[in-house]
Amino acid sequence: MISQVVKPAQVLVLAGTHGNERNGPWLLEHWRRQPEALQRHGLEVALVLGNPAAYTANQRYLERDLNRCFSPELLADSSRNEADLQRARQLLTCHGPDAESPSVVVLDLHSTTSAMGNSVVLYGRRPADLALAAGLQAELGLPIYLHEADASQTGFLVERWPCGLVIEVGPVPQGVIQAQICRQSKLGVEAALAVLAAAQRGCLKLPDELVVHCHLVSLDLPRHPDGSPSACLHQALQHRDWRPLRAGDPVFMDHCGKEIGLSLPSDLAGESVWPVFINEAAYGEKGIALSLTRRQSWQVGAEWLPALGAIAFQLV
Amino acid sequence: MISQVVKPAQVLVLAGTHGNERNGPWLLEHWRRQPEALQRHGLEVALVLGNPAAYTANQRYLERDLNRCFSPELLADSSRNEADLQRARQLLTCHGPDAESPSVVVLDLHSTTSAMGNSVVLYGRRPADLALAAGLQAELGLPIYLHEADASQTGFLVERWPCGLVIEVGPVPQGVIQAQICRQSKLGVEAALAVLAAAQRGCLKLPDELVVHCHLVSLDLPRHPDGSPSACLHQALQHRDWRPLRAGDPVFMDHCGKEIGLSLPSDLAGESVWPVFINEAAYGEKGIALSLTRRQSWQVGAEWLPALGAIAFQLV
């Protein structure tokens, strides 16, 4: 009888998945020189620069956004060989759940020009991700953006690991390191490791509720027939991520100074919506001026903690 | 006897000299649709996108920083043909002081990731520039950075026109349009036109004093032997442009969290210095983490107003 050997797994901490988000890579260097805070919980952590070529070029990506390269179809399409897609395959080969030294949890560090503060982005409703996010929210109070059901954006990195989330911090310009942004990212990662270690030891306690901001829709700038923007974000909305909006609230302003109010579909009329990623520099090319979410309080599911525990149990 | 005909000249308003500074170009579009505020003073204004190719690419420049291309040597060097240098020559051919439709004053709109607020940058001490800046400071209270005697940075655009200055507004990330940044730039340009129109009519009154921040030195980040930064800007200095510093004040923080204090040459020990362009994203590649200035109050020179008047008299 052959017993299956489960390889001891690592926690993958990725930074610089977008090459012009420089605060995460700065933190990697900090932890390499001062590893105590990472080692405190006894977990083995792999510190990896997400897209070294884009980092060297100080660009978000070279040919294709690395954090949109992880759809199974793209990864398997042997006719596609953009540099960033090759890097996606390499990350999975070296640090994926089936790698020689596997990682089963990934923490992907991002920064944004939007005033997201210190926040968490989840992709879908996997119980282990929700448990990790709930633990983080209990520890630090971080707001959570649940990005789901958005056909226009797919192929996110964390989806290819059994458990993972994005720690998203801002506002900070692209290409700039700010000590406060680094510190917030550091708090997020160290708290996530504490949650994972508690889950591994079987002593993690989750709160009763999780507050999530569920993706509804993304809004593009109004545009001229030639595709150029005919309006910019309204000043009243700048740096107001996570603050509720209602139909009619000013969102854009055209070249003549005319305000354009928020228009909501009839099923949302009268409700509040919560904006995220307001005026993120990199989303212009994606046609996203901001995204709208619905804020909800969820009962923490009975299956969340066991799901995270099963994964944490595989960690070194 | 042949009398020399002086061609009626324009004021050149340039935006997007750096292609990823998007607020100025937004304003150009605003003024094209709502020209009243520009036309109010009866001056003829040429609205020009500085570096259209870099703007399309949403990059600061293509091959060479356009705002470092305007040294006479570079412009005359026929062996050099970088796209941005060709654009520099084209701007002079089409809008320079000797063009078919000449401009004799240039207002060059820039934005920065540093918290410079709404400010003016001068290059050298030309009396007409100083008069225009003094008028602007009297009107709006803008702080002035006098960038001079810096061998490491030369070839600025405004130096090739008889009179000109940079209106520099921040903080704003590269690639992002923020309504407040646009409005501040707009205020600056419209006030400059009001000053020029008053000079043209001979009714400009200058204040007695001009407060200027004169360039002393630029500081690079501390670096490892391999050239990579060994420290980042200290958090206490972020967004503190124009606030005085003294020797010993924290300026950098290394990977281990150790503070590095400001070290000043002996002739400045005991003095205050005023920092500008703190943590500007585009200056990383230039090895500039911030620049230090000395704040001075100058008596307005008797020759300033006539110098500006002589130029303004050539305006349409």
C-alpha cells in the first residue's frame, strides 16, 4: 500500500506583480534583511518578485497585464507567448500548488493611485479565502472588495492557488515608494501570516460577521464618438473610495464644467452603492474610471474555518 | 529707409511636454471649448500639446526627456535625432520667437507627484521672467522655485523663448487627471495672462519684494554599491515640500528602519533649507530624491518691469 506524501508547503508572498508598484518590492528587501517578523509564526514564506522584467522597466507590464494572465485558457494556449504570460507560467511552475516546493497560499501585494487605504481584494467566494479575509478583518479592520462576476476582467493570479488574496494599498503614485504605504502593506502581510498560523494550530477564531463590498459594475468615463474622454472624474469623488453614493450624486465633470450625476439601474435606485478604485491610473486603458459595489454583512459560514484549516495544515 | 517690422507675437501655452502629465492637456481641451477666460485679456494664445507622441504612449518621453532637449548644443547637433529632440526643434520652428507665427512668452504646464501645490519654476534670473513671476506671486501667492546653477540638469524648454516659466502643480500621480489639479493650473495660466496684459497696457504694478526658493543642491537616495537604493524617503518628509528643514532632520530610512538625518555642508550648518520635488516619480532615474533650496526675499529690480513690458509690447 502506497501512502500519499503531502509535501510541506510555503506561503507565497508576491510583490511587483505590476512592475511600477514599487512599495511591495521594497518590503521584500526589508524582510530579507529583517526576517524576524515573518518568521515569528514558524511558517515558511517564499518572497518573490512577481514580474522582474516589468519591475526593471518600471512599467505595469511588458505586453500583457500579468495579473490578467492566469485564466486556464490563456495559460494552456501554446500559441501565446507574451513575456508576461511566460512569467505567469513560470510562477506556477516554481511556486504553484504542484511545484517541487509548492505554495498553497498566496498573498499578492499591490498598490493603487486610488485612496483605497489598506484593503483586501478577493476574487470569488472560496471558503478558505473568506476565512483568511475574515481573520484579517477581525485583526486590522481592513475593508474587503469582492471582485466577482466581471466578464471584462478575468485571469487573476490568486485564483490559481488554493487560497490567496490581494493586499491593495493606496493612494500612491506609480513608481513611488512611500514609507506609509510600505508599513500598511507590511501590517497586512504579517496579520495574514498570524491568521494562517492560528488556523494551522487549530486555534483561529473567526468573527461572526464579515463585511464585504461586492462588485456590481465598473463605470467608464463619458466619451466622445472618437473614443476620447469627454469628462473627468468629479472633484467631489476624488479620494472618496469606500464612501457611499446615491443616484444623482456628481461623478463626472465635462470639459465645460458641467456636472454629470450617477445614474443607477432601476433595481438600485434609492440604494447606496460604494465606489472603489476611483481614478486608478492603470485602469484608464481598461475603460474603468471607478467600480461600484454593494456593501453587505455576511454571517461567517460554518465551512470557512475548516477549509482554511485544511490548507493551513499543509504549511511547513 | 527700411523700417523693421516686428511681427505680432503670441503667448504659447504648452501642456503635455511630459506625456504622462495629463492635467495640462485636459485644460487645453477645456479652453478650446470654452475660450472666454483665455480671450478676456485680448492676447492671442497658442494652445499646443508639447509631446503628442509621448502623450499617446502615456509616457514621460519616448527616448529623451523633451524638457531637457533645449540646450543650444543639442538642438544644433545634427547627428542626434531622437524623436523628442526632433519635437523640440519642431516646437521652435513652429512656435519659437523666430517662427512665422512667433511666440515670445511661453507658459509650460507640468504636474508632479510631489506636494508642490500650485507653484512656479524659473530657470535663471532673466528680468522679464522675474517680473512675470512677481506679478503671479502678487496675484495668487504662488511659491517660486528658482532652478539655476545645476550642471546636472540643463536644456529646459522655457529658456529658448524670450520669457517663460513653468507652472508646476501637485501632488498627482502620473497618468491621472484630477479636477483640482486642472483648476490650479488654470488659475495659474489665467493669472499669468492677466499679468502679461497689464504689462502690455503699461499698467502692471509689481510688489516690492519677491520671495524665491533658490536651488542649492539635489539629494539622491543612499545607495548600495550595486547602485540600488538602500533607503527610501523618510515618512516625516513625504508631502512636506516648501517646509523648512535643518541639519539632522530625518530625510531617509533604510531597509532596517534606521533613520538617516539631513547632512548639510558646513556653510549651511545652522541654517534652514527648503525642500522641493520630494519623491517625484520621474526623478528616480535622474538620481534625485528631493532638491534643497534657500528661501530669500528679493527687492524687485528696477529693470524687471521694463524688460517684461518690452516683450509684452510685441504681443498681439
